[in-house]
Amino acid sequence: MLLENKVALITGAGQGIGRATAVRFAQDGAKLVIADVDEAGLAETKAACGDVEVTVVVGSVAARDDAQKMVDAAVAGYGRLDILINNAGITRDGLTARIKDGEPRFMSDEKWDAVLEVNLKGTWLCSQIASIPMIRQKYGRIVNTASVSALGNFGQANYAASKAGVIGVTKTLALEWARYGIAVNAVAPGGTKTRMTAAIPEAIMGGLLKKIPYRRLAEPKEIAAVHAFLASDEASYITGQVIFADGGQTTGA
């Protein structure tokens, strides 16, 4: 199996791509630590993984103590940490600035800070802490979650900035940690069938699909398959890269 006996920590595993990745990794033989702020969602994910070793950690990737708890659960429970999938992320959409009824309206500081805290700081924090056991064992695979929105997306200045930042962090950490045998890459999904995209109005969804050559959203398991490849030894000479799993959206077709 692709990930047999590997120990993987997956954040944002309570739903969507995170859950699909946990299920895929379980099928591929990994031992799992799954983390999220959604305790009920984690219970559902654990059940979906079947009869494999799964440790559940409830916490926020943006809190250092929680991130440390996630990594410690892997090392204490399984003796090592081979793979980190930084999947946790949120959106808080809104226009940066506009005028309504003659008055200026701005994206709030709270919306900006919340998205950068989870998506960018959380990725950096979990990577930083996970790197210590990986450095000690001279082996590791870190896969971060960027997005096609890193290239810019209407009404998502905060989200786009966070995901562009993830790409920068990915490439920098790849340079810093290659000497320790740690590969750091990112997946940049396009529109994917998750709770997040389910809330998109039909008219807007129609416009989005027109931008995708495949004319459909990705299934979460299709993104999970990219995670599995990058986390495996099949990708042993790949680091510092961003794979756009977007149905061709960013080709300009």
C-alpha cells in the first residue's frame, strides 16, 4: 500500500477534503492523527476510516498549544510523524472597499485577521512544530493547501492573500528543510464539492463552471489522491512545488 505504516497528521479533517484525505490515507495503510475544531465532524471522519488506527485531536491550528498537541499525539501514540497535511482553512468573504448609500464600507479587520490566522499562520505553525520530529528522523512529507484563489479572486482579498502566502511558505520551507530529507509541497485546488462551495448561489456557480474546462467541480477524493501521491515515496524527488488540481481552470482555456 502507498502509505503503509506511515504516520500522518491531517488538519481540517472534520469534513470535505480533509475527511476524504483521511479516508484515502487509511485505505493506503497510514496510521492517522486527525485534527479539527469540529469534534462531531472528527467522529464522523474516524468512523469513515474503518478499522485503522486513528487518533482524534480537537483544536485550532492557529493556536500554538493546540498545534503542539496535534504533533505530540502522533509522536506519543506512534513513535514518529512522517506526514503532515495542512488542510485546515476558512473563508470570510467580502469586498475590500465599496460605497453604499454614500458611505464607505470596508472588509473588517476581524475578517482579514481570522482568515490569515487560520490559513497562513496555522500552516506555518503546524509545519514548524511538525518539523522537529521530522528533522530528528531525517524524513518527512509536508503538503500544504493553497488554492487557485492565490492568483486573485473577486471578494476574497483575505483568502487570496492567505493562499498566496501559503505558496511562499511552501517554497521557503522546501529550501530550508531539504537537507533533512523533508519534502514540502502544496496542492492548489480549484472549485471542489465541499460545504464551502455548496453555499455558492446557482448563478455564481454557473459562472465558475464556465471557467473550468472540465465543466464540473472536483470531488474531494480527487484532491485527496494528490495528497496521497505527494505524501508518498513515489514523490521522493519533488519539493517546493505547487500542483494546481483545478480541472484546467488556471490554464487560461
